[in-house]
Amino acid sequence: MLTRALSLAALPALIALFVTLARFFGERAELPSPVTFVIGIFWLTLVVALFWGFKLASEESPYRLLFLSLLVFAVLSRIPVIALWWITKTFGLGTHYDVYGGWGSALFAQLVIGTLTQIVPGGLSGAAALAVKRRQPVEGQ
């Protein structure tokens, strides 16, 4: 199941890298906050979770696979954020990424709080999509 979760999370994690970089460079270009706010991995997580919810409905353990895939995706998508925290903090670039004072708070915020921020809403939206898809009649019956 972990192998399947890794394969499901790989492409969304790559997309998350580009979303994170787009937000970073948008902030550096001083785009308005409402614009940069909508460029984020939180929103990507909701879309990905909905997609997985519909896609995984025929799997043997769809809810477990959904949550495991979300966990893998969340952790992978937080790694570039941690790297950008270090870059912005080290070079004083002034983005929202440099709000943490040190490694401990940055790692906790990103790997624990950030991951939960993705898994809980993503899990709810994905589980709702799974429930809807599983209630639909199977074609040919």
C-alpha cells in the first residue's frame, strides 16, 4: 500500500514544488497578498484529495490508501517549504516563509502542523468524494 501511495503522491508533490516556487516568487515580486494566498499547497491538497476520492473508489481499502497518500503527499510537499524557510531566513528575503525563528519551530510547524493542515481538510474532502463515488451504481448493473 505504501508503494501505491508513493506512486499516487509523486506527481502532486512535483506540482506542489512548482506551486510553492510560484508563491515564493510572487511574494518576492510583491504581488498583492490575496493573489499569493490562493497560490498554495493547501488548495492543491483539496483538489488532489477530491481527485483521489473519485479515483480510488474501486480500490480494496480506499480510505486507508487515501489517507496514506495524503500523508506522503503532505510531507513531500512540505520539504520545499522548509528549504525556502532556510533560504529566506538566511538571506533576509522577507517572505511569509521566514516567520519561524529556528529549525525546531520551522520543522514542527511544517512537518506537524502543516501536514495536519493538509491531511485533515484533504481527508474530509477526499472521503466525501469517495463516499459519493461508492454510492453510484456500477456500470452494467
